[in-house]
Amino acid sequence: MTRRFCLVTGASAGIGRAFAELYAARGCDLAITARRGDRLEEVAQDLRSRFDVEVECIAADLADPSAPKTIVEALVRPADILINNAGYGVRGGFSRPAWETHTTFLQVMVEAPLALSHLVLPGMTARGYGRIVNVASVAGLIPTTPGQPLYGAAKAFMIKASLGVSLEMKGRGVNVTALCPGFTRTEFHDVAGMTEALKSLPGWIWMTAEDAARCGHDAVEAGRALCVPGLANKALVALAKVIPDRLGLELMHQLRKHG
Ligand SMILES: NC(=O)c1ccc[n+]([C@@H]2O[C@H](COP(=O)([O-])OP(=O)(O)OC[C@H]3O[C@@H](n4cnc5c(N)ncnc54)[C@H](OP(=O)(O)O)[C@@H]3O)[C@@H](O)[C@H]2O)c1
């Protein structure tokens, strides 16, 4: 039987790299994409040598609206599995950054993963097999993300879209999961300029990229449309569901003032 073929975005670091390793360890061939081609080659060489799988590297910037089509057209064969993972946070709140900073962000965080899904889904449904994991965040399930209002909004959009697509795919062999990690040790917080501010967080709040990827994999295999990994994150999401919006926002305000 031909090996499954898995496309992972943002595989040059963090959760995406962990997903790539997880699927390679399960015998899948891969296409990995991100902007840093040298990092992709390094990941690819490591996976090829450890797991005897084929790994295609596609250097691309998802801020470019044509990137999803270019990536899918470059695939050596159609993707059976898509991990929409690439992402980052924008510093400086809403009003300070230039508008183009926000439109670029929304392109990478919302439009690109949806476009990639839209491009691969017809093949998946025709073959009667597909898996899509949209790496969202607990940030999309709490009232807002202080200091980065569009981050939580983009993740909330992706969660809703992912849940809707998962329903549409029911009974067609295609499972779609929104994975909602909380604080995960990756390069994310360095890139977002948050490392210093998060230094005082207790160790138990953090999870590893490998654990986040494993939870996402297990959820999509089990056909679960929403996955919040880890007890602390589950508790936070449960709390966010029951407290009134006004109180939730006030808590976020206090966090921002004292964080
Ligand atoms: N870390 C956390 O605490 C956390 C929590 C919840 C959710 N998440 C989500 O998890 C996902 C992965 O983040 P991470 O924590 O693994 O962060 P990371 O270590 O910084 O990795 C981010 C990945 O996204 C890629 N990327 C960023 N901008 C891109 C662009 N314009 N075009 C193509 N690729 C791009 C980066 O590659 P290049 O720089 O090489 O392009 C890198 O491979 C993100 O969607 C993030 O929102 C993270």
C-alpha cells in the first residue's frame, strides 16, 4: 500500500516540526513548508535518516496570497493529511501596528489555512480518506487575548470554521480537528516578543510541542472535531464557558495591567 502523504505548514520549528516528526515516525511521507528553507532542509534530513521516509521541502511565505496554490501544485502527490500549523503573534496591540501588519497576519492565520483546506479537500473526499488538523489555540476559546486582540479573534474564526468543515465532512472519510493548545514551549513567544513577560508563569502551565502534536494526532484519528490538550487548558476553557463575558473581560484587563 502507498504510504500516506502529509503536508505540514510551519514545520521549520515548534509544533509543526513535532507534527512532522510524529507522522514520519508513523511511516508517512511528508511535504514540509515554511519560509526558512535552510531550516526545512535540516528537518527533512533528520527525518529521512531516522525514519526512512521521503520528505519534500517547499519554502514559501503564507503571507503571499498565491502561496497555498503554489504549495499544493508543488506537491509530489496529493496530500492525505494536512496540518495547518504555521502561525505567529503580532506585537503592539491593535491601533499601533500598521494596517498592513494586520492584513498580513490574517492572511497567514486565516486565509492561508482555509485556502489550503479548500484546495486539498476535493481530492480527499474523492479518495474517501483525509485528515486535517487546524492548529488553533485556547486563545480562541477565552474572551480575548490582551495585547494581541486579533490573535484570539483569528483563532476563534479558525475554530468555528474548522468545526463547520468537520460537520460537512462527516461520513466521507475525512476527519477535521481544531487543536487548541495553551502555552507550549516553542519559538512562538520569542517571535512575538513575549518571552520576558511570561517568565513568571509556573512550569506546570507549559506543555511540549511533542505533547501538543500527539494530542492533535490522536483527536483527528478519533474523529474529534475539537481538542484542548492538557488539564490546565481544559480547566481554563471550562471556566471561560461559565463565567459572564463582563467578568471574563475584566479578568483579561487585570491580567494585561499586571502581566
Ligand atoms: N507556542 C504556543 O504557546 C502556542 C499556543 C497555542 C497555539 N499555538 C499555535 O501553534 C502554531 C505553531 O506555533 P509554534 O508555537 O510552533 O511557533 P514557532 O515555533 O514560532 O513556529 C511557527 C512556525 O510557523 C512558521 N511561519 C510563521 N510565519 C509564517 C509565514 N508567513 N509563512 C510560512 N510559515 C510561517 C514558522 O516558520 P518560518 O519562520 O521558517 O516561516 C515556524 O515554522 C501557531 O499557529 C500558533 O498560533 C502556539
